[in-house]
Amino acid sequence: MSLTCYTKATKPFQGQKPGTSGLRKAVKVFQQDHYTENFVQCILSAMSGGLTGSTLVVGGDGRYFGKKACDTIIKMCAGNGVRKVIVGENGILSTPCVSCMIRKYKTSGGIVLTASHNPGGPDADFGIKFNISNGGPAPDSVTNKMYEISREIVEYRICPELHCDISTPGTQQFVVENRPFTVEVVDSVKDYVDYMKEIFDFPAIKDLITGAKGQPLKILINAMHGVTGPYVKKIFLEELGASPDSAVNIVPLEDFGGHHPDPNLTYAADLVKAMKEGDFGFGAAFDGDGDRNMILGHKAFFVTPSDSVAVIADNTDSIPYFKKNGVKGLARSMPTGCAIDRVAEKKGVEVFEVPTGWKYFGNLMDAGRLSICGEESFGTGSDHIREKDGIWAVLAWLSILAARNTTVEQVLLSHWGTYGRNFFTRYDYENCESGPCNQMMSELDAMSSDPGAVGKEHTHAGKTYKVAKIDNFEYTDPIDGSVAKKQGVRVLMTDGSRFVFRLSGTGSSGATVRMYVESYESDPSTFTKDAQDVLKPLVEIALSVSKLKEFTGRQQPTVIT
Ligand SMILES: O=P([O-])(O)O[C@H]1O[C@H](COP(=O)(O)O)[C@@H](O)[C@H](O)[C@H]1O
Ligand SMILES: [Mg+2]
């Protein structure tokens, strides 16, 4: 029997503009009649190369509304002439796994259903993101096209009669308007786990964890009830032999147990607390969709994401993937601490500074100029896929610990001994009113053309900084020449210290201000100091220059990392 497709009339919704990483809104917004269908049609209509005969990967982090969205997407793919959809069992696929599968099966792209680290549930957030055929988030040229279509859309195509069960792996064949249409439901973890086993030396990591060559390393992995649970179970418990108490919160929940599935010192507080007790030598947590990670050492020694990627880049000889492929270049997003720049300099490889957003790394990787990159927002990854990858980062760290037979803290101390330390902190002011925050940003922006602002000295608690340059970061992609403007205001000091302000692009409502503060020290006596103490004068100067407290009405940030 051939199933019939229908063209449904619709009207544009305001604000279907993808942010840093897809469209993220409250579930209630996605639940409005036609809202999800409109945005899915925009994705499908914006796909270059046409849909006839194409294959797409679909999956997400298991949050509330994910299964419903999967069903809608499958029906709309059928309605739009897509040939095949590969979907994770029960709609579950981590973001790194979607990227891995797009590349492995050479599909035209994929649709990721997640709002990442934002809370989930009927009263929380949902998100839809389109990834292109290289496995990475769609670049601005594509998301701008999607947004243009969203403003003019009058109809969408759907096959409502298509009923497909995504609860068990297997292939289901349909005939849609006399064309074949296939839905392949796949095991959510297999392709990803197989790939990790190629990249890393699993036996070496297993020896470290089980203590085959000495003291076992006790690890504690907290999946925060996000999508990484099944991957953690398979990789760390089953493949690498960690004891059952090594992994917690590994059952994905539609509301992440009511928490923010965000791996930082505030929202992963239970991991920090457990690590402080001192029984474990290595701890990690991931966000809802599994692309972010936080690494902790014994007694909750915190590894900043900016240091984490620098350490990995400096230790690639313990990872088979890099031994085989070499390291071409390194990169970080603009607000990320500059530790990786020093590693690049020593190794004599290129280093790139891109705007916030993993999509900006993709072209460099595709052109063979970038191997390892990271962001201060707990994102670490490499050119093995085109997304940041939380579990990959943990396996990279465990590889380093296995090869060097040492602790997380010692690895950092020796890294700082070689390169000096880039002290870094980020202050988040979440869910502020948009109007005053936009005003603050435009006043900061105006300083870049104010001759009185450059050269000015600022003093706090006896520490004086002189402004060398102020700009609103602009990036020209070295591969395709595309330009991204106004990516954050940087205030650079004559001694190399700096602070940066930008508005988050991943929230679902209101505005979140992010303030990033960094300074560099080469004096070893400073290395073990608390970053908050070292950076305090510059933090105060940044707060006063920006008038942040006046604009936001906030005396304290919601999160400090
Ligand atoms: O949310 P995720 O994990 O997909 O992460 C996304 O957002 C982060 C920034 O978020 P914001 O704009 O809020 O600072 C980016 O660094 C990251 O590349 C992007 O993939
Ligand atoms: Mg994420």
C-alpha cells in the first residue's frame, strides 16, 4: 500500500532563528500547532543538493518531547522525498554519536534533538539542530537560509499515515507516494563505541582502571541523567572494567531528574562533593547531549576546559589516533583561555581563534588544518568527528594518565611548569532582562571606537592594568572567506591579560551575560594559587568598566567557573 502525503497550510512564527547551536526554546513553544513542523520544513527546504534519495540521521538526548519530535521528523522526511532515516533506538543518540554516524554512513546530514545543558521536561527546554554532511553543526550560511525560509513559510509536507515503531532496532520499509522509504532503527551506542575503540588504546586504559600494573585508578563518572548514560555503561563499566560504583546517574531521564544537566562546578555539585571526599582519583561529568565535559582530579582538583584541551594537545603521543594521523593544527574559541596557543607555538603548528560555536571549527578540520580544539564552555574535541565530544575527552585524559602514570594534578603542575599558567574564570549572569543587557553590550561596543578608552589605566587593590586594545571580535573563515561579526567585546591589556563580554547564544529566553577574565603568569610560585584570588582585581575592573551590576541589577553571578 502506498502512503499518501499532504501539503499543510501554515503561517510563519517569529523567532525561529537558530542560535549558537540550533533552535532552543521552551517545550511549550515547540508544542504550538505547526511550530515544530515549520522549523523542520525550514531545515529540509534549506538542504542543498536536494532531498531525493538522501539519508538523514535523527536522534537526541532523550529529553521530554524528543520522541514526539522524532515521529514528526520521520513523517516529514517521508513527505519531502528523503529516501532513508537512520534513527537511534527510542530516539536516543548523543550529539557526538550523530556526528560519528553522519560521517560513517556518509549521509546528507542529521537532525539532533536537544537543548544541550538546559533543563528538560514539560516546563523546560527543547531544541532542534541541523548538522550537515561533514557531521558538524550547519554553518551560518545554512542557518541564515533556514531563518529566511521560516519568515515566509506558507506550507509544509508530511505523511501522517506513516506509523513507525522506534523502540526496537531493525529496518522498516514503506512505500510513500510510490517511492520506497526506509526507517532504520539502530542501537544507540554501537557505532560510537566501535569508533572510540579505534581511536584509543582500550587495553591500556583498562589496565589503569583495574590496576593491572599497580594501584587501580578509581574513577567517578556522572552522566547527570543525560544521554551519555548508556555510553558510559558500555564503555567504562563493560569495556574498561570499572567497578559499578564508578558511574552514577546513568539512566537518561526526560527531565534529567529536575536538574540542569550542565557539567560545571555549580550544576555538577554532587560530583564535586563526592570527589572532595577523596576516594576517587578522577572524576567527570557530561551535559544532557554528551558533547560537554568537566574533568576533576583527586579531591575535586578542577581542570579548566581551557587547560584541558591544552594538556590533551600536548600529550597526543599517548593516543593512537594522533600517532597515526599526526597533529595538523590547534584551535580555540575566542573567549577560551590561551593555554593552547602556547602548545601550538612550541609544537610549531598553526593555531586558530574562532568565534564561540563548534560550527566554526568545521571548515578548518575539513581542510586538514585542524586536529584538536576546545572551548571554555566545557567543550573539547578533535577532527575524529565534527562535534565536541565529552566521552572522547575523558578517554583522552585517561590515556594520558595511563601513559604518564601520574595524577591529574601532577599533569597540570608539570604543564604549567613548561608553559606558565593562563589563569581563567567565567562569570555567568543567567536569565537577565534582554533590554539592559543589549544596552550594556552596545556601550561596550562603542568603547572600541572611543579614543579615551584605549591607553587608560585601571587600578584595583594595588594592581594596575593599562588597556592596549578594545574590539568587538570579528572572524574571517580562512577557508571560505565568510565573515562573522560582533562575536564579543574584548578588552585587551598591555600585559596580555584580558576580559571579554558576550551574550550567550544557547538560552531559550531572556539574556545570559558571560564575562570571561584571563591573565598569564610565568612565576612558578603563583601556579598553585586560586584563580579567583589571582583574577580578583581584573574581575572588579571588568565589572566597573562594563557597569554590569547597574545594567543587570545583579550583585552576584549565577555560576562561576
Ligand atoms: O550548548 P552546546 O553544548 O551545544 O554548546 C554550544 O554553545 C556553546 C556556547 O554557548 P553560549 O553561547 O551559551 O556561550 C558553544 O561554545 C558550543 O560550541 C556550542 O556547541
Ligand atoms: Mg551540549
